[in-house]
Amino acid sequence: MSWKCDKCGKTFENEDIPEKCPECNSEGVTFSLVDKKSENE
């Protein structure tokens, strides 16, 4: 699944919702689930 950090906007792959963003390294931020099907069209 693809997740988008609501703080920095970085999208990355992870099996389930991450505890912190690997890009901006912020804890306690929220993540949005990205639908890959609509993104690739």
C-alpha cells in the first residue's frame, strides 16, 4: 500500500500505516492512503 505523509507530502510504500514518516521523520503525523490505480492513469 502507498501512504502519503500529510505533513511533508512524501508518498512511500508500506504494508500498514507507518508510525512516523521516513522522509520528514515526524512522529504523530497523519497519513493518507494513496490509491495506486487512479495515480497511474
